[in-house]
Amino acid sequence: MAQTWFITGASSGFGLAMAEYALAEGNNVVGLARRSEGLETLVAKSPDRAMALVADVTNDAQVTQAIQATVDRFTGIDVLVNNAGFGMVGALEETSDEDLRHVMETNFFAAMTITRAALPHMRAQRSGTIVMMSSMGGQMSFSGFGAYSASKFALEGASEALAQEVAPFGMKVMIVEPGAFRTNFAAPDAMVHLPTLEPYKGIVGPTRDFAYSMHGLQSGDPTKAAKAIATVIASETPPLRLVLGQDAINCVRDHASDVLAELSYWEELGADVSINTSINGASAA
């Protein structure tokens, strides 16, 4: 039976790859993006099963209308993919409040708004999967990626709780953590490079250089990522987190090992903070 996929940021990259894969598998696809370019070809392939919606994910009214239009056309939403987002490079001191709020609005708050708009419909059908496109930067961060990682850390924290909240309704949540994939994520007109402060040139400079140089050279294939995501969604026991790309797998594994090692090293000190009590239960302090 055909499912209905609702995908944000569907005009390019992971969003377009997932939309094309889901459509090829016989599903209904609703692609949402700021501009129609990239979506027109998708709809032309299968106008009876594909719908393109132009909307700003940070506009609550437009998001609500998009969700309702999807339900009106296809009766429900089986897979919601929160994919819209962008990257930002710069040291924390180089990041203004406006910059930080901008990346949080798109990468975090928009995903929350879309999810809340879709939840009543998905709860009513007592099934469905919510896919949150995070990053390996949602598990760890690097100098220069503080603002971006903050948005993904927030997304993952909310998603962990959401997974527990919607499980009783027969729903699942999956966080996807890709490494470097050949999308437009790092394109000069897509990634935000913040103004440089002299003291941070040697600290964040390598990160900026890496972000500039990797565009078009990433080893990850978005089409294979789309297939992997769809395969996991269809499985009986999908993981809360799906790490994609050997680079991401290595980094996440190493980071987890470092966290456990640090926890073990400081465990005795960290545990010795309980209130001391006497034998009869009265405070000895």
C-alpha cells in the first residue's frame, strides 16, 4: 500500500533524493521548499502521486496550510521528514544573536512547528514515522560549528523525548546523522560564513577552509542515503539514531568512547556529592 511522504527542503540534496526514491517506490510525495525549482521535475514524473508546495518553514501559517493541503489531497501523512536546514561556520564570538537565532529558527524551531502541525493527523491514524535530519554534528561539535551544532543538539534532545511521547500512538521517531554527503550543504551560496575576528583566524580558519573545500568532493551518495533511510523506516525495529557515512560512524564512535572514558575517570569524584546522613536519618551536616 502506498504511503504518503511529506518532505521539507525537498528541492535539492537529501530532500530531493528521498522524494525521488519514495516516488520511485510507488509512494505519494509532498515536497515543500522555499522555491519551486527542483520540485517541478519531481511532480512532472508522477503528477497523480506528487505535489509541490512552496512555503517558508519558519512561517507558522504557511506550514499549517501545507500540512492541511497534504491531508486534503492524500488523507494522511505516513512519513514526515524534517530536512530543511542550513550550515553556519564561525566562532561563537563571531556569531551575533541574530545569526544564532536565524540558524535555530530554521534548523530547530521550524522542525518543531511542522511536527506539531502534523502530529494530530498522525496520532489519529495511530501510525507513522517522523524523521529528523540531524548531523554527526548533533552528537558532537567542532570549533567553528558551535551555532550549527547547537541547532542540531536541540533537535536531537527534543526528538528523544518525542520518540517516547508518540510511541503509545504507534508512531516512531528516527534521528538521521549524516557525515559528508555530496549535496549543496557546503555550497558557497548555501552555507553561512560569519565575519572573521583576527584572534580566531588560526583556530576556526581550518574549519572554514574545510567547509569551503569539501563542496563537490564529499564521498557520501544522497541517493544511497535515501534508500538506507527508507529501508530503516520499513524495518520492524528502527533505531532512534541512524548514522550515515563511514566518516560519521568513526567520529560518533570515537566521541562516545571519549565521553565514556571521561565519565569513568571522574566517576568517583562526581558520585561523591550525596548529602551525608546519620544512622537515624538526621542530617550530619
